[in-house]
Amino acid sequence: GKGWRPEPPACGHGEATADGRPRCAQFDRVVDPGRECGSGCPAFEPADPAAADRERLRDERTAWVADPEGGGPRRQSGLSRYL
């Protein structure tokens, strides 16, 4: 999976840990759904992915603010700032 936290596996054994990582209950461990889950897994049982509130977890764990107060100009700093 890509992104901050990948979706839980689309399997009956798939779930999300408290911190949002995809986990397989059958093998009792965190998994990489893009590589380890699917028809190649002997325990695979197709199902909807388990619910995981990834946006809430990201907001709780990162300092980035999507809409900061103040309304001032926002722009990305350039490399010249550090040279």
C-alpha cells in the first residue's frame, strides 16, 4: 500500500491496529496488504476491508495543520532560503 497508512486487507482476517497499521488476525501480525494479502495467501477470505479512521490518526500524530488560522499568505519555502 501507499500513503501514510495503507488500507487494512480486504480479507475476513484483516483488521487495523490501534495506531492504524494493517494487521492479519490469522497470522497475528502486521502485514503489507499490497504484497502479503490476496489470492496468494493460504488464509485469504475475501471481505470488505475493516474500518480504520486514518484521517483522525494522521491529525492526532502529525503537526501539520490543513487550514491554519491567520489567513496569511502560504507558499512553499525555496532552497535559496537555506543557501
